Amino acid sequence: MTYLSVITNGKVEQSDLIRMFSLQEKLSAKLIEKYNTILKNYPEIYKHQVDYMKKVRKNLEDLLEMYDA
């Protein structure tokens, strides 16, 4: 993701870092809770993150349908 951000935009944006963190495979519930607590201090970024995760969920659901899961 970092490489693509640099190639596409010439830099890594804060939103890129948020996406990379949120898509980690092995995040503990405690770490996610801490992360969300910090993000809630920045309502605009928090809303962006929630919207992004909803899109990720929808995309994954669509992908699973392709496998008859």
C-alpha cells in the first residue's frame, strides 16, 4: 500500500496509514479498542475510518459470494 501511495500520489497520506493499520491480519481486541479511542478524538478521521471499514466489509461480503461461502 505504501509503495502504491507513493507511486500514485507522490507521498503517503495519513489516511493511507490508517488503512494499513486497520487491515492488519492479527489485531487484538484491546489494540483495536485503544486505536478507536484515539481516533474518536478526531471525529472527521474517525468517521472516515468507519465509512472505510464499511466499504471493506461490503467488498469482502461480495468476494465471499463469489465462492458460494
